[in-house]
Amino acid sequence: MRNGVLAVFLLWGAALSLGVSSAYAGEVDLLVQKLVEKGVLAPNEAQILMDETRQDVAKQNAKGANDMLPSWIQTTKLKGDLRLRYQSQQKKSSTSTGGTVRNRGRIRYRLGLETKPNEKVTVAAGLASAEKISSTSCAAGSACTVSNGVDDSRSTNLTMQNGFSRGDIRLDYAYADYKYNSSLRMIGGKYNAMGTDYLWYTSDMLWDSDINQEGASVHADFARVLLGDAFVNAGYWVLDESSSMASDLGMYYAQAGMVFEPIEAVNFKLAGTFYGMQNDDSGSLIDGRVSGNTVASSRYVYDFGNIYAGSAELVYSWPEETSSPIKMVGLFGDYVMNPDPNSDNTGYAAGLKIGHKKVSGAKTWQFKYQYVRLASDAWLDAFPDSDRYSGGTNIKGNELILDIGLAKNVSLGLDYYMSDVLKGQSYPERIFQADINLKF
């Protein structure tokens, strides 16, 4: 007992002198080990003291109570992920050939930093792997030309190729998120609108999940409106900037939605969204590529300045303590319509998901099926999922997704696309992807 009291006083003094900071936690452990070697402490007593010290350090850092470090450093979080992918792609290239087969190994690495300068502001930035892609330009009366060296906003993959050549690391996102109160938030910079809750939809029909928009958005919640809770999102994004243009190309949007819980364990969410364009009179291609939109002389034929979209999701969740291997089942869908063309101006996605709400550890899983049909001029072809028929419009297809948790922060993802042209000569495409995802 006497030895234990002496050890506590020694550790307490060491903690005070070192500021109980995580940077010196290892030195405290060394002191405890010396006390064990000298017989002052029993091994089990030493383990208890070290555990309590670590817990105290974690609590102080979480509260910003460590005087040895600035509070913004203590609230800084480092996170990232690595994805290893095998991809097989089969596509019929013409009516006279059997098609092409392409097998690829791909890597994705992302590293992010998040900190809080004060209680209301969160600042985040991230880096990601990247590689350049080709772009296509089609002039009137001549063949289309392909050029290389265009950054891909819809992919952070790095293909294994070119004799072990090094890939690129580029800025993935950088933003400041201001929380005015529990109901109102604002964000500015380069950010993923869906990932930061500033835009809601249920599929990747319109937006590839790797796209990080650039501009500013606002989000507001309204509790107990009619029979549920309401939310509103709005924002403005810069699409292009040029010194030769008097006005830059931009997109603005407004979204209103509702969340209902008609009965226990049932959640129903829906939203309507309007997308508008600023200074799009030139009709210039967004990313220099043609992927389904009707184009003439490297210009869009139709206007994309008034686009209407809708999303809905119905989810039933089992209690967490239930022994059932299924914890959730849901139906979801998205719709889009561009009123400018008289035809080929709508798109929709519909699907089913079943399993766990989130794949976050061993024995968790989720299966998802979705069907997507997107007409040529329903939406800008620069933004849809890049893996579905090269990310264009004028497509239709089925997708099967299975995610399985293998261990903490480790999962296996299997994704299978079956896509084809919506109108025109049929060239079916099949893509299979097998991913190992590791998060830290």
C-alpha cells in the first residue's frame, strides 16, 4: 500500500512537470517501468496506472485543456484511407468485333487534416492520388481530336502502368465550415457537397462521389414542420474561370427537403432540387470532353440553365440488439429533367439496399442494387459516375454492389456494372471491380 501511494505521488509529480501531454506519455510509461523493476509497483498496479494516465491525457486533449499545446493542435484530427483495386472491363467496340478486354490494377490514397480554430469553425484539407486523362474536342466539319493532360475531377485512382512510374498527389479538398448555431451552417472552399451535408441525393446518377465542388453553400434545419423535420440547402459553385471572358461560368442550386418518421423504425426522406447556370451563353464544354450531350462546334446545343431534380428514400431499420443478420432495408431513387430539349431530357435511378446501415467492422455488410437511365441532354455529361459507361449520358445500366467488413477499418468491396447506350448502336459494357479498403 505504501509503495502504491508513493508511486501515485511520483506519477502525479511527473504528470504536472510534463504537462500530461501525449507527447510525453511515453516518458511516464518509462517511469512506471522503472518502478516495477525496483519492486515499488506490482506489474498489474503499473498497468492500471498507465491506463489511467492515458485516459486522462485523452480527456484533456479532447477538451483542449492541455497547457503545453495550443488548443487548435489538440483538436486536430488526421485521417485517411487506402484502396487497392482490381478492375476488369469488357466492351463491344463495333458490330464486327467481339469487343475489348482491359484488366487494370489501381490505387487510391487520401490523407486529410481537420482542426477547429474555435468552437464554431472547422477547417479541413486533404490530398489524394491523381492522374491525367484525355479530352476530346469536336469541331464542325472535321473529326474529333483527342488531347492529353487534363485533370480528372471524377477520379482519385492511380493506374499501375508505365514501368513503376510515380503518380501525382494533388489537393483534393480545402474548406472552412462555420456552424452559426444548431440549425444553420455555412461552408466555403473546395468540398464534397453530399459528404458535408450541403446537398442530398441517393445515387451517383448526377454526381460522381469523387467530385468536390468549389464555391460556397448554406444548410438550414427546421424542426417539426408539418409532419416531419425540414431542411434547406443552397449554394453557388464556380465551373470555369478565364482571363479572356468578361463573366465566369458558374452553377447555383437550391434544395428543400423533408424527413418523416411515420412509425418507429421507419424513416422517409425526400427533396426537390433546382440547378441553374450563370453566364452559360457561350455553351462551352465544361471539362473539354464529349460524353453524351448533344454538341455542335464544341458547344452544347441545349441549355442546362434550368434543371429540376428530385430524390426520395424509404428505410426500415431493425433494433440494433436484434440477432437478425439484416439490420436495414431501404428503397431509393433520383429523378432529373431538363426542360430545354423536347426529347432525351429526363433521367432516373431506382434501387434497393439491404444489410447494415454502415459497413464499419467485421461481420457487417451491405448489398445494393440500382438501375440508372440517363438521356443525352437531361444533365451535364461532365458530372455522372465515371465508372458507368465512361461517365456519360445517353446510357442505361444495372449495378450490383456488395460491401463486406473484414476487420476494424478494413473492408472488401465488389462492384459490377452492366451498361449500354440508351439510344443508338448497342455497345454493351461490363465492369467488375474488387476493392480492399483500409481506413485510418
